Amino acid sequence: MINALKGMKDLQDEQALLYEKVIKTCEEVAKNYGFSFINFPHLELSKLFKRSVGESSDIVGKEMYEFIDKAGNEVCLRPEGTAGVVRSYIEAKMDKNQSIKRWFYHGSMFRYERPQKGRLREFHQFGVESFGIASVYEDASIILMLNEIFKRLNIRTQLKINSLGCKTCMNEYKQKLISFLNSKENFCEDCIRRKELNPIRVLDCKNEHCQNLLTNVPKLSENLCECCKKDYEKLQKLLKDNEMAYECDEKLVRGLDYYSKTAFEFISDEIGAKAAVAGGGRYDRLIEYLDGKSGYGIGFAMGIERIMAILEQNQTKQARDGIYLCALDEKYIDEIFKLGTILRKNHKVLISYEIKKLAKHLNQADISNAKIFLCVGEEEALKEEIFYKNLESKENKNIKLANLENEI
């Protein structure tokens, strides 16, 4: 038997419907905020992510699906969405005149990591990217948009924010941080590697021992330049003015190297221990990293599988819907097929072409979660009627075919 690869999962029936619900909700909110859809390739040159995501990230260091294609190019399946959207923005030369673009996207991402609940090797994200706007009002708008999505999905979340500063204040902070890290010993292997490549990533380590070593680490907020400090204070005011609760987290640096200034995460405790369900931030330097003209960018991404896990846990039994239409004799199949075609103009109809006993048809209708059961047998055919049963109220009767549309 050929099975799906480890960490790859089919979405069928109710799960597929749930996926569509999440995406539809996200799209509706994004469109209300002035965003339009962008589609971009699943396969990109590996250097796109090595230059954007950064060598210090676990994604580049451990998790990318990389291979050499037939032309000799080093390529990989996309592990995240932002770099591909930025590449598209630059390739279309929109960076040259700082075009304002607001895009949303959704689809598969790929990371070779240990599969667990809510985390797969092929997973799905919904994300947005906004270009050409330096104002912190856009930062607040992006955060409020994401909060609105969670409200509509009825998911309880907590917002954490931080400022990573600009190039000027971040360079000064990194020198202080390196001096502090060099005064400590016994960091984990990942932190030792990160210290050389991008020391700020050490703050994000999940190792308890490393976190204990960071107890008195210099604070980012105390090392911001006047411009970054002003923007960070303004962001907090905008969130408060819009009744958006938040927590300032000095160690929130996100998992990718391209963030600057605003960084944020939404976490939820509805799937066990608190876990991030979405996050993002400003990446003003990323366009320049990818050979574009220096500009402005901010966005977020959310993990669809984690959102679906919360919704599956919280959802009540799905309401019955549609009509199950069947026959007790093969000679009536043409008749119910014609009837089903007419009913489908106004109703969801599932037609069974199999000949079974009434009880088995009723059982199949129940499994399909239909609301109305319609069946033609010899007795009904002689009287030009159809057997009707409401599978919610359990009411049943025979209805004249000529009156059927008025009585269902």
C-alpha cells in the first residue's frame, strides 16, 4: 500500500470544509482592510530563503526541503510565504517607486521537522504583506486585522508585542548583547550557533537552562533610538485606543532574521499549553536584502492547522443540511435522477444510485448528515408520491410529487 509521506496529511470531508471556512473568514477580513490575493510559486531558489530568513534560523539550518533541479539550480519548497511575496514585489519592479501594495495569500508551506499535533511537514498558512507604508498606523492596522479574524472564528487569544529597533539601535544593542552572552557559559548548541550568526535569536531559545542564563540580559526597550521608541509608544497607544489588550514581551524576537521594529505574536491556550497561532512584524530591510530598493514592509502569517485544531475542539455537532434521495427499485432510478436535477436548482441533494432496503438507506442518510430523506418505492410510484422524512424532527409522510417543492 502507498501511504502519504510522514508529516503530510489529506484534508477530507469535514476537515476540508473547516479549512475552507477558515480561509473564507480570513479572506473576507483581509479584503475589508484593502488587501487583494496574490499567488506565487511553491518552488523557489534556495538562496531566496538563505538571504531572507537567515542562516541562523532553524528553517534554513535544519528544515528546508532542498534539492538540485535538472538545470543544476539549488531549489527548495517554500518554507514560509513572506520571502516569496517580497521577491514577486521586486521582480515586478514595484520597489523602484515604492508602490503601495497590500496582498494576502494562503496555501502549502514545507518544513522537514518532527511532526506533532498542529505541526506538519506540509502545513498551510494564511498571510498578508503590506509594502510601501512606513507609518506605524499600518502596524496597528495589521494587528487589528488579525484580531478581527480571531474574533470572527471565536478563538480566544492573547497579543504579545515588542520592538526590535532599526538598523542603528539594533547594531548598538547587539554589541551589548554579545558582551553579556560572552560572560555566560553552557548555552545550548543552537544558541552557540545563533550567537555567531544573529545573537538576538538567543533571546528566543526555548531551552529552560538558556532562559535562566538570560535573567539579567539587556532590554531591547532600553536601547531604542528616539524614532523607534516614539513608534513603539504610538503603537501601544493605538492598540489601547482601539480596546486591544496586549503584553510587552522583551524576548519576543520572532523566528526569522528579517524583522525590524514591530514584532508581534498571538498566542492561545485553547489547544493545551499556550502556543503561537499567528505572528508577524515589520521587515523594512528585507526588500534591500533581496536586491530591491530600500523600502517598507510589514505582514503576518497564521498556521491554519492550529486554527483548525482549536475549531474542531470547540465546534458543536454540525447542523443537518440537504436532501438524501433514493429508490427501492432499480426501475425508479431514472425518475429520481430527473427529480434530483430539478431539486438541485434550490437545494443540496445527494442521490443514491444503489438499491437497498429502506432501513439501510435511512442509515446512509443519517451518516451523510442530511436533513430531509426522500424515497420512491412501488407504492409511492403508483400514487405519484414520494416518502418524506425529516431526520431532525422525525416527522414522516407521503407527499404528492406535484406538491413536493412546496412541502420540503
